[in-house]
Amino acid sequence: MKENYFKKYPNKDGFFNEYGGAFIPPNLEDEMKKINDAYFSISKSHKFISELRDIRKYYQGRPTPVYHCHRLSEKYGGQIYLKREDLNHTGAHKLNHCMGEALLAKHLGKKKLIAETGAGQHGVALATAAAYFGLECEIHMGEVDIKKEYPNVLRMKVLGATVIPVVHGLKTLKEAVDSAFEAYLKDPISTIYCIGSVVGPHPFPMIVRDFQRVIGIEARQQFLDMTGELPDSVVACLGGGSNAIGIFSAFLDDDESQLFGIEPAGKSFKTGEHAATMTLGKPGIIHGFKCYTLQDENGEPAPVHSIASGLDYPGVGPEHSMLKDLNKVTYDSITDKECIDAFYELSRLEGIIPALESAHAVAYAIKLAKKYPQKSVLVNLSGRGDKDLDYVVDTFGLPD
């Protein structure tokens, strides 16, 4: 009998081979065990599964469709398809795990949800889940990202969340994670830390992955129904890696589908001008878990940059780190300029404005289409670009 990948990884201690685990203060160990035990208890129950399915269908609007990009394919060759997570309620894939995390919090008797956000999509999704379940919500966000993604800040506030500006360090995603985790440490009894990606100490990478698997389950069947075969390539952007692991999870055993995780090459490969963790990082510990990390000369997390606020993180999910070592996924990068070009190309040719995070994946899909004109590529369009419009137009202007 073939071994079940999802039962094998992570192991009982939360490791994906050498990556993952829980490097946390002793006072948090009991809380993490409670969350882990509760997750395994309720996630197998008919009541939980039925409620989550109803939420996904009647509240989130799932399944999201797979769409064939006719004009983009005609221009660049190949056949480019999009898994339209931008059509998921709140405009991104993040609600897939936020509704699950909030439902878990209710089961545990928690009163408040605490989280970080970069681009603001996780913050909006968690604020939405908190409103749905009647819970308090506190979102930590770097001051730089607050300015870049202000429409999402307003959405969080309208939904009833408290937004905490983070003003230390580079004032972006890494510092927001630091701040949110510190807030959680002050009161782990009545609050729960709802992390925004497949990162953090065990069991968070596993929980977020499992809730995001719905993307891959849907996309695989939809693509088969549309074309009669599997895609030659599956592409997703990579910061922490939740949208990527969500779609990759359904194709890990399919030799005919090559998987590509695309991270930010930024302005250059100089320190502080990119967030290409898989390309230039090495194993280390960050935020309570082991993964590939970008490190300075002292072994501390290095400064990072990306035009996409949701990707500027010096670490990555431990499962992605394992998949890199196993050569199951190819990890590559896209520059800021290539990202902006793809942002406008998809907008002008297909009438779909992508999130800057997702535009990294679109840019790579265009490269693949040019190189392999007889192949198909499925992109996880993880979010829509409303939040990025002011920043992109003010910074780069409109194309001719």
C-alpha cells in the first residue's frame, strides 16, 4: 500500500525531515499541545467538516474556477491557466485557513485572534473570520506596509479589527511577526495566534497547509475536466508559502506536472534588495521553527525587500524547505520589474488585476510559455490587486 504523504509529514514532533519543529519558550509548550490535540480532535469530526464545507460553499464562494487565459496564451505561446483564488471572498486564498483557524479558536474557548500581516490580505481574512464568529481581532502590521497597503488597513478596521502599527526594524512583515508573537506570549490562555502562512512552530505549518489543500483538490479536478490531462507546470508565488503548498499538495505524486515556487529577486541579489530565501538562504531557526533562512554575518535574519509586501520574509515554510531538498519542487525567482510588467500584462490582456504577490507567478508562467510553446501551465492566482493599485501607479506610473 502506498504511504499517505499527509500522514507522514510532518512527524509527531512537527518535523518535515530536518525542518519545522517547535523552538518555543516552555510556557508555550502546553498551549501548542492543546492546539495540536484540539486540531486532530475536531478536524476529524463530522460536525467540523460539515460546518467548514458550508462556510466554503455559501460564505466564501468556493469552488473558485480555473480560467484559460486566451489572449495571454496567444501572445506568449503555451496555454496559461489561472486558479482564480482572487475570486475567493475577501479577494485572496487567505480565508481558506482563517475560517478554519477561527473555528478552532471557538472550540478552544479563545476570546481573541492575534496575527501578523504583510500585504494585508491575511489581516482582512482574519478580521472577516473574527466578525463571522464574534471574536475580537488584533492585527500587527509594519508601518511601511500600512502605507503601501492602506486600502486593506481600512478594510480591517471596518470589519472591527484593531490594527497595531509596528515601528521597529524595517517595519515590514518579519517585524510584524515578531510583534504579534510577543503579544500572544502575554496572554496565551484567552488568545490564539493565527499565523498567516505555513510557517511558525508546530502545529501551525501543518494546520495552515491542511486548510489550504482545498485549492489543489479543486484545481486538479477542474484542470482534468477542462483538458483531459494534468498541467505540464504548476506555478505559485512564495513568501511563507501557503498558497503554493495549497496547490502543490495535489500534484506532489504526479511526475507529469513540474512544480515551481517563485520568490522575489527584488532589485538585485544584494543583501536587503531581495527575498530569495530558497535561492540564497541556508537552514536556520526563525520564529520558533527551522527552515531555509536569509542570514546576515552573525546568523541573524537578514534584511529583505520585495515590491510585494506579502513576500518580503527572510524565512519560508518548513515543508517547502523539505521539498527543495527532495527535488520535488523547483524554486526560482522573479525581479520587481518582471513582476510589474506581468501585473500590467494580465490586467490589459485578460481584464484581471493580480496582487503583486501573484504577479510574480504570472511573470514566471509567461517565461515558461515562451520557452515551451506546446506546454500548459497552471498558475495559482492567489489574490487580486485592488490593494496594490495606488502604490503601483504612484511608484511606476501607467504603461504606454
